[in-house]
Amino acid sequence: MNLQAFLNAKIKEQGLSLKKLSEITGIALKHLENINSGNFDDLPPAPYLHGYFIKIGQALNFDGEGLWQHFKHETEVTSSGPKDELPKNRFL
């Protein structure tokens, strides 16, 4: 199952829309739409995406970290540098 099919299935399981998921997670709707449509060129750098996957996983009851690792290995992710991470309090 590809990323888009997986996310669509999880969103339907929870009875949500992308707009509602955006409200729950605080992730901009345009980023959720880009992830959902496979438009990875218009997504922010890896530290932000990593946080997004964690938040989406929490909202949809799945392992966001595991999905991030799969996504990172399957897709060319834009990196912001060798120590690619956000401040520890960025995603509470």
C-alpha cells in the first residue's frame, strides 16, 4: 500500500476530512493536500515533515515515526543540513 492509500484509509477510518485533520494537527491544509496527492516537491524540509508525520500518526492512531522512516527511505526528502532537526520543544 502506498502512502496516499494508507493515509486515505486512516482518514476514512476516523471519519475525518483533510480540512478537519489540518485543524486537529495544526498542519497547514496545503501541506496535507501535497502529502495526500504525492506532490512531494512542494513540501517543507525534513525536520518539518518529520514533525508532521508524528502529529498525523497521533491524530489517526498509528505509528507516525514508522511511517516517516518508510517515507524517508522511499522518497527524496529535502534536507536542511547534516544535523537536520528542530528545537526539542517545536512539536509538543
